[in-house]
Amino acid sequence: MNNKITIGNSSKRIEGLEKEVEKLKKVNAKLKDENKKLKEELEYFKKRKASGRQKHNAKWMAIYNDFVDCYERGMTLVEIAKRNGISERSIYRYKAYYEELKKM
């Protein structure tokens, strides 16, 4: 095995490596910028208020518990909807959830 190093080739290799290091630094800087932008975007979506029906939050559970109480006492679905100030469609969702739990 030959352990000789030629100075001419070594300096060319070092220059080549230095150029590659500079390229990697530029790529790293671009990736850091992109990462920062993505983190900002993620924070925006985390703070954004979700639209649409919220599943099983405190308000939903309060109305559901009232639904169960009234439904088991024999009130009609329309009466329960008016009592809670929600649509009849929502009451049918509560009823479906109630029946699903009863099956279990």
C-alpha cells in the first residue's frame, strides 16, 4: 500500500471539498428558511378556529345529556330540538349516537 500524497492533487481535492462545503451551507440556509416558513404556517393553522360542527365538546355533551334525559322521558324529537335551540337534523345525529351507544 502506498501512503504517498502528492501535494498538487491534495490541494485540488481540498479546493473541491471547500466548494462542496459552500454549496451545502447554501442548501442548509435555504432549508432553514423553508423550515421557518413552514413552522409559521403550522402555528397559523393551530391557532385558527375550526369551522363546522365540533365533535363532543362541552356544549355538545350538555345538549346530548339533555337529549337523553328528555328522550327517555318520552318527549318527541321536535320538542327536544326546540327546547335546545338546535335543528331537527342535529337531534337525529344525537339519536343515532344514542342508539349506537345502546347497542354496545
